[in-house]
Amino acid sequence: MSNILKTEAAQTKLLPAQTTETILPTFCLTESVIAAACSRVGQNVLHLDRRNYYAGNWASFTFNGLLSWIEEYKVIILSFSLRYKFMGTYVKFIEDETKAPLTSCQPVNAETVSEETTGDSTEAQDTVTGDDTTASDAKTQNEEHKVSEPKEEQHTSDISEPSQSQEEKDPQPISSPADPPVDVEKKITYQKLVKEGRRFNIDLVSKLMYSRGALVDLLIKSNVSRYAEFKNIGRILTCRNGKVKQVPCSRADVFASKQLTVVEKRMLMKFLTFCLDFEQHPEEYQGMTPCEPFREFLKNKKLTENLQDFVLHSIAMVTQQTLTEEGLKATQHFLRCLGRYGNTPFLFPLYGLGEIPQCFCRMCAVFGGIYCLRHSVQCLVVDKASNKVKAVIDTRGQKISCSHFVVEDSYIRDEQRQSTAYRQISRAVLITDRSVLPSESDQQISLVTIPPLESSAPAVRMVELCSSSMTCMPGTYLVHFTCSSSGTAQEDLAPVVSELFHVSTIPGEEPSEEERSKPAVLWVMYFNMRDTSALDSSSYSLPSNVHVCTGPDGSLGSDCSIKLAESVFHHILPDEEFCPPAPNPEDIIYDGDGPQAEGPGFDESANTEADKSQAEEEGATHEKSPSTESSDPAEMDSVTQQAPSDTTPSSEE
């Protein structure tokens, strides 16, 4: 989003000195929505980020940018941890104000095995590219350091030394007998991935958008949707006993499915019809034990084991422990989202999920918000009497007055927390050579659910993106794995990756016949992220006008982030509408222009020209009468341009 306002001149110049109503020091989704909503209703907004890219932990990177980001995490951590350790002890009183440190400064732990935290909430990366030596070296280096904020150049084609050496020894042959035969076998090497790295947009967070979810509704309501493009998810798959199958969701899918018997089709249709309006039949579920899991309810409905897995993991997408009413609501939400934009309930933004925070940043900038990358807040100036933040002091020593301060959870250190409990998300990102379930069209986005092998283990969610989603180069697929953490990301996800894909352990090794039938992994990365979505305002000991936003959660949708953004907005501005529609560009009146008079209609324009011609004939007796051909071209333009404006409705209508 190159047109977003960026005040990068602030590297040498001071930020605006006027009072700012709201200051936000991160560009994550929740903060970006709050910034757009505040700016839209006339608030002065200053949006900062210590990173050099937008979207924070919701960011999308090019392949080269991601490699640089990984290397930067391992290189810059020591200097930042020393600097921030000193800043964390800096407390000083100024008259009746307390100058308290903003502890964004504490770097988060990059290691998946260490307990020490407080910084950026994206944690350790164990990068694997098919070479065990390189992977173990990356892991060893990673375990020696903590992670601070990434500072990679997102669009650079240069990569670090380890990546270049890996480039020489990491080419992998790709064999795909399922693909149509070709005369010459094409191989995608690591060198090719680096060369085409700008074609990749790799998300740190893997989510989809429910077509009737809170995020899509907000995009439509606020007119922010015009800043992005979307692609619908083509199919929903599940993996059972090592085989990938398509899940029938709609009525047409159910009756066309070859995986279900006639009896199962009737049972499934009857159950889904009940879920659409289950509130009208309380006797069906309220007579059960209040704490009875949804799984038991499905068994009581006499659904087969196959149908239970479909409903639990691929339609409701809940856990084994989810209660019945919650499971019914999740199933109902899924069904109501069907058919709005396609045969599945989901959309995906082209160029990656990182586009969505940037869209809201653009809206904020259009209405006067100020943006500054590579700029952070050092400490807060707190009024002791009111226990409110009166101003902030940035890293250049400038004091900026503010009425509200919105901060992301990773900026808060443990001393300011009432509760330090949080969950972890395990993530894996793969680049593969073909789809897990080849079909006639190779340009489909697929959602795959993998049920847990044990009842206590988490289900794994996989999103497979094709090149038409503008997230990977042609001939490859970008695959995201996500689950709740029970160990490190590699421990949680590597067995699932090995079950669905061929991962070469020795460069140049020829795969077996069984392995040839699986898509080949060209590159893979495992990492953990912190999930603080369960925390609320009571979890922190902060001034009353400091509002904390949690990071990405482990769910498939973004409803949690949007609801939190709306809640914070109404706490700041209780009497204002949340994200009212932005006007169309042609309807905007700039300062000093004043309201424009409505243009004449077609008949009025014609009469005006005729009257003008008649007046000229009477006043110029010694000149020729002006004809239509000799009329002023500017006047003719005004007629032809104004006439349609009154007869053609706007696109919004």
C-alpha cells in the first residue's frame, strides 16, 4: 500500500507539537481499526511503530524479506536487550507528574524453550529448508538469543550470508507424477525461490474472513473494502487416516458427495437444517446436561463417526471439550455464511492478510492521521492526582500531549500485569510444489482440518494458498499450519507435515514411490506466537486512559480483534459512531472550497446556451451570429459533463 501516508521525515524532524487525542504505538489490526475509527470522527491520531513495516504481528513479508527478518531477529537482540534493560529502570518525578517508562522496550523471548518474555509477541523461528545442517545451525543460533523488533527491508532482494550459502547446497528435485506429463522435468530450487522472492507474500498470522463475520461487515460498512481485493475459498477439506477428502458443506455438496452413503446424506441434511434455527427447538438440546460436550450431542443425534468428524472439526471447527450450545452456534454461523460470496463461507485478501491493517491505516491517513515508522515511545507522563497519562516522550526526547494511549500487549512488562498467564500458538509455513488434493483447477484456496490423533491433542488447521491469491510464485503453493501449542511448533506440527508432504532430509535423495505421491516441501519454517486474547483490562495495572490491545488469537476468524477494537473505541468516544462510512472521493469538499452549487440538468444547460447565444446576437449587431460550432469549447465541455451527473446514479446507490 504505497499510498499510505508515512512521515518518515520524522527521522530528522520533530513530530507535530499540537495536542493529540489518541496515540497508538503499533500497527497491528486492532490498533489500526481503532486509529481509523478515531480519525474518521475527527480525532487527531498519531500512529507510531518502532518497526519499519506495517501491520506488526499481522504483517506479510516477501520471501527475501522474511529471510532478512529471521536473520535480523538473531543479530540485533543483544544491543536492544541491554538498551531496554536500562530504560526499564528509568523512573523520574516531574512536579506533580510521574514519568513512567513504556515497557515496549522489553524484548520478547524468541526461544520456544525459554520462559522469559516481554517484547514483540512473535517468538522463535526454527527455519528448515531441507538441509539438516542448516536447520540445526539456525536453531542453535536462535536458542542463544532473545528476539527484539524486526528491522528487515521488506522489498530488498539481498539476503544474509547464511541464506546465500544455503542457496548453493539446497536445490531440491521436484517430482510430481500427479501433474500432467511434460517433456522436460522442471525443478524449483532454493535459488529460484530467492530469485522470485518478491512474488511471495507470507503472513505471520494465518486467518480467513467469514463472509458474514465482524471483519467483513466492518469493511463494507466503513467503505474500507475498496482498498483491497478478495478471493473466495474454493473448498474445505479434511484429513482422515492419512487421506485428504472434501467436506460437503452446502446442500449441493452433500447430495453430490461420493464419500457419504445415502443414509448419511439424509442424516447430515437433517442435522444441518436443525442447526440453522436450533433456537426454535430448545427441547432438542436444553434438556441435556449443561456441561455436556458438543461431541456427545452429535452421538446422541445418531450421527456416524464420519459425520461427527465433519461437523466437529470442519464445519463447527470446535474442540472435543466445546459445550453443546457453543457448538450449535458455531455450526449455525458457518451455515449462514454459505453462499454470500461462493460455495464456502470464507474470503481471503489478495496479497495476504497484512493488507487488512494497511487498509485501515490508509483510511486513518485520509482523514488526517499521522503515521511514522521506526519511531517509538520511550515513556509516559502520568498525572498522579487523576492517574491518567497526560503526554508521552518519544525516543528523541520530544514530549507530545495526548488524551488517550492505545498500546499492544507485548509492550507491557510483567511488573504491570495482574496476570501473566497466556497461551501459545504453533505455526508452520511451507512452500510446496503442488496441492495436497489435485483437481481440475489448480487455482483454488483450500482450508484443510486435521483432527487430533488423541482427544487431548489440538486439532490442526491448514490453509493452502495458490498463486492466484498473489501470495506465491506460479508453480508453487504457500501452506500455513496453525494449532494451539502443547510444545514447540516443530514438535506440534512436524508429524502432521510429514504425513501430508514429502520432506527431504538429505539433499539430492531420491524419494520412494510412496513419497512421490505426496507434494514435496521446498522450504519450511516453524515458530511460536503468543496468544493473549484471554486477557482483559483487569489483567493490567495501568493509568485509566491507557488501553491495551491483545495480539492475534488462534481462531480462524478475526472477530475477537474487531470486537476489542469497537470496545476500546466506545471507551474513548462513547457518543460517537464506530467507523461510519467514508464518503466517496468525489463527494469530499476540501477546506476553502466551500459547497459546490448543483449543476444544471440537461434541459437547463441547453436553455442556458440558447439564452446566451440570443443575448450575444442582440448585443453585437456588427458581428456574425454565433453558431453552435463556434461556441466556447469550455462551455460545451461543461454541458456534456454536467448532463450525465444528474441522471446517472452513483455506484454506491
